[in-house]
Amino acid sequence: MSTVAKPGIGAVLSRWSQPGATSAGAWVVISEVTKIGWSGASRNVIETFKLDNTDEYVNKLQGILNAGTITATVNYSKAQFDEMKSDYELRGNRMYQIKLPDGEALEWDGFITEYPLDVSADDVMKGEVTWEIDGMIDFLSTAS
């Protein structure tokens, strides 16, 4: 049986044009993205142990949820580097979206925590930018 998995060709990473706004604005493509990753969501675990526990095993409770981080490798032009720098220096959240090749999307509010630059003689200038997701990441069956 053949696979129904699909390559990521056609995925698009965008940022909302107006920081802090949810209605007035539009998605602006972050150009020259060569790789996108999501660390995935996780749940904190609270460990506890009662001194009078008869089985000597730790008890575990479900803690809070963490939506994780998004990373993207971005080839930099001067304009692209300046846009990422502006987002990095922004105090507060911005809306971001990953539009998948079939039209679905992941959307989140967050902020850039890492904004590196790699320069070498035999490759393009690039960096792996990291966003912290503030709150929940939303999966949309149709990108806006």
C-alpha cells in the first residue's frame, strides 16, 4: 500500500501585519523559509509522595499544558533580517500562521526568543528563528 503522507512543499509561514490587532490587518508571508518545526505540546507532571504510602511509588498528577515552540530556518535578505529583528524587539505577542500545502493552518500568538544569523562562504545567510507559543496553538481546517 502506498503512503498518503505529503511533502511540505507549498507550506507558508506568515505573520499578522498589525501586532496586537485581531481584525484589522492581513497575513504577510515570511519569505525564504526552508524548514518549519513544532516541538509539540506537552503537559507538566506534578510528582508527590505521601510519607505513609504503602507501596513506595511516587504519585503523579496532571499539570498545566504547554503549547511548545515553533522553529523556522529562514534565508535572510536585508529586508527579511530587519523584519525578524523588528518582531524580536517587539514587546508583546504577534499572531503567526503556518499554512499547510492542503490549505489547513496552524495559528498561534507568540514572540521570538531566538534570532540567530549564520554566515559562511559556501551557503546563504540564514538563521533558525524560535517562537514561544503563548497559550494554545489552533489547528484550522481552512487557512484564513
